Amino acid sequence: MSVVPLADRTVVVSAIQQGSGVLIADRLVLTCAHVVKSGSVLVAHPALTDRVRATVAWIDYELDVALLETVEPVRPVPPVRLGVVDTRQAIPDCEITGFPRVQRYGPDRRLEADQYTATVLPLAGRVRDLLVCDLDGPPAARPDDEPAALSGLSGGPVFMGDVLLGVARQVPQQRDGRRVECVPLAPVLAAKPFRLVCERTGVGLRQERVHGSFPRDLRYEAEYAQALGVAYRRTKIFGLDELSRHDREWDLDTAYLSLEAQAQDRAAPGPPLPRRIDDLLADRPRVLLRGDAGAGKTTLLWWLAAHASARTLGDALAPLNGLVPFVVPLRTLRARGMTFPGPAELSTAADLPIDTAPEGWAGRVLETGRALLLVDGLDEVPPEEREQAHTWLSRLLARYPETRCVVTVRPLAVEPDWLRSEDFAELRLLPMRNEDIQAFVASWHRAARLSEQDDAERLDELERDLSHQFDQNPTLRDLARTPLLCAVICALHRLRDGLLPETRWKLYRSALEMLLGHRDDRRRLGQPEGVGLEVEEHTQLLQRIAVWLVREGQSEFTRPQALRQLRRALAGMERVSAQGPPEKILTHLLNRSGLLQEHGDDTYQFIHRTFQDYWPRRNSSRTNTWASCCATPTRSPGRTWSCWRRGTADGVNWPHW
């Protein structure tokens, strides 16, 4: 999370006298009423050459506080975090910043900001409803022509970390000038005119209760945001790595497309109109998002995590900026043998490259309502464990009711209204519209041109041809209704110079051949692991792993599990087993097939569930394959039913047998 420096928020306020103020948003300044009174005001910032005009949008002389609205943005700052002190214990490590006149220097009397460390004393101002701060050291001696040592500091912000607690009001003459009496935020936030101005200007108010000072939290949140960016701002784009000589990742925005979704409200008189997913998420704090394989559910969660932590969400989703995303990939947790995470384990659920969080940090984030819980792959949890998942989620949200949450699942994995008791709205990702397909084609080829600049003209021609084919061929359009399948078509169209498969199964088969058959040949890599496999040999080995995963209701596997399946498969594959032991063959599959990827320490998965699901269904004698899966002697009748139910309830479109 990018933390805005306090200096960027602290401004000079000039009206009937010179004071200070704080930017609670890019055009709203909070200051003291006695600084401005009423009428025209000028706001200055050291980074600006000119002062900005402002008007008094709201003023309360009893509280001695005023809200100014500038005619243009002063600094590009997001809405500030607003804190209300909710403790009787002293809060150390706070800061007061401002522009006291004692800070004028040089012959031109240029004004510079000053900064004071202080301790907030909640008990010292309770009777007078003030926020009292005790400076850690005495202020500088005042010049002879100044009435007070800190004259000009009025309106300066009091911060604990990056949480605004109030604005400085006056310095009593007693106590050697070390006490600063401030206006607390509680009565300000309770004032209806203040809230109306914020609402009119589009500034969302998020109030936090402050129970103490935790100085390590601010630095850790910045590091955590960087780790989220490393993990989720980059992605693979299907087809580009396979067709390029160079492996690389792409900015997620290159691949992200805001798709349409539809609210699933059975009580509504008619089906709601489809809307973009960004708009639907904006006014729904808790969402169960259903979508088919390859529909973009995981990509959406990654995009939300990366942008919310970086404060770069725009328009309807801007209120999510500054929230702390906790990504919970259920498939990964299950493969790592972990249970559903408690508050202290949320920051480690995604296995981010970051140090241990300060003790109690995640709980403090949840307590203040700043958490964005992103639970990916509820359908990855076996049916018999989904009630446990429901209990975990409901208890977590009951303990921290202000937490925003998005949970993804395949369409039929859980019954309708499964989380309605927890106030979840249900949304369903819709197939891409024709214009979405065209937008995706343009994005895919734009990324391809970045990868292969020498082929730019040819890629322009291919993009125009594929766009024309989508316009003219409704059957082809119907095959490209999910981002994954659309990417597959883009890749195959480029590889085959414009010739494309006619059915979904031929499309999958062609994609697998593209990955397994000639990928290393196109890259002129030879046999780096000393293993050379034909397409059918790759297919047999990967199918063995995929069938086992489906049978066990898993989507990730460990190295020992993979080796066990490969040993059984290699018993009937003399040419392959002659090239090396199972460990060597597994290394080859991981490094060269393009279909498996590492997902944690000794944990692996298919690059997408669509390809995992393909293998158990690919043979023409599918009934025999599926029967052999479920007829394993160690399986109980209940597990056989679960296995069959998983094939239907997860929304997998099994072909007609």
C-alpha cells in the first residue's frame, strides 16, 4: 500500500491570519475556524508555485473547525484515514505537522513546514471534549514579535501513523508550551453538514477506532503492498509464452477485461440487467461470484488485490483503495495441508515473499474495517468439507463485520443463497459479448506485438483476420465466450496462420498439441533434461495425474503424489522409462510441458483447471474411464457419489456420452 507522506497532506491556510491545514482529499482541507472565519481563503503547498483559492464549505465556531473546498486539486492524495480515539491509555509515537511562523527563514521570510513528535493523552481532554497532545520536547523559542511559540500551527494535523486524529487548535500558556489542545475527529464526523460536503464531493468517509499506537504496522503495510504487487500485478498470457522464444510475464492490466455479470436474486420480479462486474462489486460489500472454468474469476481477484493495495482503482471501485487485501487461495491451502486460516494466518495464506507480520497486525486491520477478503476457489474444497468452509467464513465475518469479501466458485458447486445468511449477494459472470471478444483480441495482439516486435506487421494482419472471422462466424464466436478460450483461439490462429479448429474439443486438443508437441522445437531447445517424449506419451503421463486429481477432488498435488502416479504409468511405457527414473520424467514434465506449474514449495498444478478437467473426458470411451476412476477398491460408496457429484455440481459441461 503506497503511504502518502504527511508532508503531502499538510498545507498553509491564509485568510484573516496564517494557519495550517490538512488535505483529507485532493480538494478538501480541514483547518480551524479561527484561522479562516469566512469568505475567501488561499491554500498553499511547498510543491506548488501558486496558491489555490478555496471557499469555506462548512464551519463550526463552537468546535473551532472548518472545512475548505478548493477550486482545483491541491495534491493528488487519496482520502485520508480518519481515526477516533477509543482508549484511555496514552498513545505515543504521534506527529503534529504544520507551518508555524517561527519556521520563516531567509530574507524573503520563506515558510517551511515543521514537525513535532507527541503523545496523545485521552484522559487529559475528556471533560472539555478536546484531543490533548504532549510534545516529546519543548518547542523552539519564539521570536520577540510572535505572540506564541507555535503561532501559525493552528489547523495542523495530528497523525498516528497515517491515521488522522484531529487538528491542532491552541497551545496553552502553561506547561512551557509543550501541551497542544486539538479538535478531535469524533464531533467533526458526527456533524451532518460535514458529511454532506464529503458526499457531494465524492469523498468516502471511513472511520476507524484507534486503540493504541503500533508504529511497525505502517512500514509493514507498505511492504505487504509491494509483495502483493510482485505476486499479482504480473501474469502469463496464454499462447504468448508458447509461441515466443522468451518466457516472460505481463502486466495484469494487459490481460484484464472488465466482464459483464448478473445479480442472482431469486426474489426479484424479473432477471436483473447485466452490468460490468466493477459496477456490481462497488455497492455490494459481500459477494459470492459464480463463473465457469476460464471465465476470469481468479484474474479478477488478482486484479482487485493488486490495485486496491496500490490505491489505483478508479471510478466505482475507488472506495476500495487503501483496503488491505487478504488473498485466500483454497486450492493452495488444501495442497499444503493447511486448514482454513484464522486472522493471524490470513497474511500468509497466499505465501507472499514477505517477513512475518507484527503481532496482531491482521486482527487490527480487520478490526478497523480495512480488510478486503478475497477467497478463491470454493469449488476446490471437497463437498464434504464445504460446510466447514461455510462455518469458517461466517465466524470470521461475524467477528469482523465491516470486512469486505469476494468469494469465487463454479456455478453449481454450492446451492443458491448458500451465503445469504451472511448477507452475501450472488453474482454470475456472463459469457463475453461480441464486443468483449473483439476487445480481448485487440489486447492479446497488442501484448504479442510487445513480445515479437519484428513480427508487428504480420500480427496486425492476423489481428484483422481474426477480428473478421469473429464478425462473420457465429460458431467461432460461441467458442470464445471465456477469456481463456479466447486466448487459446488467438494463439492457435497465430500458430496455424489463420486456420482454426471447428469444435470445442478440437480446440482443446489443438491447444494441448501446441503446448506438448512443438514448443521446444520452435524455441530450438533440443532436450534440456535429456528426455524426449512424443505428444501421446506426454498425454498418457499427464492424463494419469489429471484423472487422479479429479478422482481425489483436488487441483494441486505434491511431488511424492506425482511420482507415485508416474511410477504406475511408466510400468507400461518402456520407451519412456528407459530415458530415466520417475524423478527425471517429472522434472521434464514440469519444465517442458507448459501445462504444469509450481505453486508453492513442492506443490504443483495444471496451468488452468480447464486443462485438468479435459483429460478424464478426452477418450471416446469416457464411461469406462470414469468408471475406472470411481471403482477404485479404496473408495467408499459415499466418495463415489461425491466424485460423480463433483463432475456435475461444479458446473463442468460434460459432453454427452
